[in-house]
Amino acid sequence: MTVIAMPEVLIQYQAEIWQAIGETFIMVGVSILAAILIGLPVGTVLFICRRGQAFENQTVFSVVNLFVNVIRSFPFLLLVVFLIPFTRLLIGTAIGTAAATVPLSIIAIAHYSRLVEQALLDVPKGVMEAAISMGASMKEVIIKFLYVEARSGLVLGLTTSIISFISYSTIMGVVGGGGIGDFAIRYGYQQFKTDLMVYMIVIMIILVQLIQFTGTSVSRWIDKR
Amino acid sequence: MISLHNVSKSFSGVPVIQSISLSIAQGDIHGIIGASGAGKSTLLRLINLLETPDSGTVEVSGHKLTALTNKQLRQTRKSIGMIFQHFNLVANKTVYENVLVALELAKYPKGERRKRALECLRFVGLEHFQTKYPAQLSGGQKQRVAIARALANHPNVLLCDEPTSSLDPHTTAEILTVLTDINQRLGVTIVLVSHEMKVIKSICNRVTVMTEGTVHDTFSITPKGIQETESSAGHLVEQLMDDGDRDA
Ligand SMILES: Nc1ncnc2c1ncn2[C@@H]1O[C@H](COP(=O)(O)OP(=O)(O)OP(=O)(O)O)[C@@H](O)[C@H]1O
Ligand SMILES: [Mg+2]
């Protein structure tokens, strides 16, 4: 029987690595929740209020559109710094993993809402019309028709978003957020343990591959069009 | 049953429907014909207020639609069926689910939804297709699902916008037969928009001819009946040969 030997540095830093992975999962997990719970409704508002749609509302559209654009215009690092007072107000501190989830959630909402808007734009207009002709309310049009018809696009969009969230989470070291990216920088780069850095990169690659594979499979499986 | 009174509609300043008044009696199959761009679809969509008129009133089955609140309008729409040229089925729902959703919207009694959905599918001859998705059906079958969906909540009016315009002659005859059935057996008033003279002539008993957003004329005709067209390959060859000799 052959035993694949675990590289020594990984064994040596086991505890720190597991902690870093845990921190990444918390940061990305909260971002995903924010994306689904708030980004999805925000993207839906962007879609249904745009010009030419059945529930057109220029004012609401302009306000939400501006908000999303402003958030997305910030270089992410600056957004993190800019939001420090807000984070402190919300969490009580601007330092640590919990605090890091605040700017991450804000960018997650802005990021995913755009992809939701795009996915909904792919739904044929006639489907909404049929729904309205059957007496569906706005809520029913959205839940029973739009989301059903756009579901594979919504899943693919979320997949793309999650991968971006992982990337955003790697710089949260600046506010003591930790995570795999921060670990790779502090131990791998700053302490010249290049092998450790490479292993961290490999972990990230595997993670991203897994997420993309899952997202693609699920979206294909639920697509009956 | 349906009456429009001085209804006008314009899109970004361009008048598309110009002060049209029209009444359609209970039990009619009322055709609307006219050139492309004459405003046929817009007129039809004004009947269930899919387009809101700029002025004028719309009345269906005793309800003055133009005077209703949003909630009341939605309620009234549940008894006005509508079918479209491109079917507009939900591609991610099965045939059965597509019909079921109409019953859910109408708050049809929960325990009877399944029975009613299957009954409607049987009416259009598709009860064996209930677990299929629209992508697995032919155009004619998709339109029949759309008809089943429109019938689900016992409408008294069925609005049809070019329901056969993307179908071949044989399938067109099939759909027209279903529409006549709905009219005769269920007593549903039908408004049928089409640019195909043959379609209008075969089943309509009253016709409105439109031109440039106005009604040119409305009059009664005697429906000619649906011509059963054959679509067998042999018959197609025969028809081709009829009009000229075959080359070599
Ligand atoms: N939502 C809209 N926005 C702007 N213009 C529109 C809209 N809907 C229809 N129109 C215009 O109104 C006119 C009438 O359109 P309508 O679709 O009612 O014609 P139609 O008689 O049904 O034609 P067709 O036989 O081609 O379907 C056309 O000039 C069309 O471009
Ligand atoms: Mg038309």
C-alpha cells in the first residue's frame, strides 16, 4: 500500500490553514446569503422597473441603478476602507472576519443583482404577457413565471458571483478578515515560504473548479428549454 | 359581451388605434383582419387591457374594465382567456404544470385542480403528454396546450392573436377545429385576429376589417367550414404537379 505523504509545511501549518479555510467559508457564505436574499430582489426590481416592462417605474429604476453602479465603480479595496464607519456602526468593530462580511455583502448584492437583471432579460416577453393575461399579480408573475423560466441563468449567474466573492475575500486581510488569500500572503509571500503559497493557490483553484462544475451541472439539469 | 367605445391608443405620439367603437355579441366567433401594422393585435390587447387605452372605455361581460382597480382587473382577466402566435408557454414547466398554473392563479379549489387540468388537456387531445416539456412538442401541440391553459378557468371569452400563423395548413385546420369546438360546446365567445383570409372565412360569423388604426367595416358572414387539408407526402406532390408540369 502506498501512502501519499502530506508535504511537511502543510502539516506544520495545519491549524492555521484550517482556520483560514473556515474564514473564507464564512466570508463567502455570508456574501452568498446577501446575494440571494437581497441581490436577487434588487436585480428583479432593476428588471421589472426598466423602460418598456409591464411594471415600468423610471424613478425606482434610476435610484436602484445608480446605487448598483456606484458600488461597482469603487475599486474594491477603497470600498472596504470607505465602508469602515458603516461596518463599525453595524458590527461594533471594523476589524475581523465578521466585520469583513459587511463590505463583501455590499459588493455581493451589487454584483449578483446585475447578473439577475441579465438572466431575467432572457425570458421571452410573451411569457410575462401570458401571465398578466391570466390575471397574475406582479408577485405571481415574478415567482411563478420569471424565476421559473430564468432559473438556469440565475444559477449560472450565482456561480459566477460566488467565484468573484472568493476573489474579493482574498484581500480582506487589510481589515483582519483572514481567509486563505490572507494566509497565503502573510505566510507564503511575506515569510518567503513559496511552496506554502503555491499550495494555497492550488486549494483556491480546486475550490473554483468545484463551484463552477456544480453550477454548470445544476443549471443544465434544471434547464428544460 | 364585449364593447369598445371610442377607444384610442398611441405609442410615443404615434396613433395606432383611432377612436374605435366595436361590439361583439355573446357566442360569436368574431374575426379581425387587416394589413400588417393596421393595429389588429393592439386592438385585441385593448380588450383585456394588456394595453391601457389613452381614452375610451372597454367593457367585457358586464365589467367596465377601464373603471376597475388593478385588483378587480386581475380578477376579471381570469375569465378572459388569451392565446398567442408564439404560444408563450413556460418552457421550464411541463404540459400539466402549464395548465395548472392558470388554476393556481385563479385560486381554483385545490382538490379539483388536477382533475380540471387533465380535463382541459383531454379536451385538446393531449392528456398523454402531461409530463412532457414544451420543447418536446410540435407547434400545433404547443398551441393546444396554450388553449388548454386558457380554458382552465372556464372563461367566457377567448382572445386569439394569430393563433395559426406559425403553423402548417394541416395543423391550422386542427387548431381551428378546436376553436370551433370551444365556441359550440362551451359557448365561449371568440375574438380571432388573423391576416389569413382563409382562416377568417372558415370559422368566423362576423368580421371587422381594419386599416391604419380604424375600423373599415364590420359585417356578418357565413362561416365556410374548415377545409380538411391533407398533408401526406403523396398529396403534396399531387398539389405541386397540379400547378405546372414537373421538370424531368
Ligand atoms: N409596444 C409598442 N410600442 C411601440 N409601437 C408599437 C407597439 N405595439 C405596436 N406598435 C405599433 O403599432 C402599430 C400596430 O401594431 P399591431 O401589432 O397592432 O399591428 P398588427 O395589425 O397586429 O400587425 P401584424 O399583422 O404585423 O401583427 C405598428 O405600427 C406597430 O409598430
Ligand atoms: Mg399582430
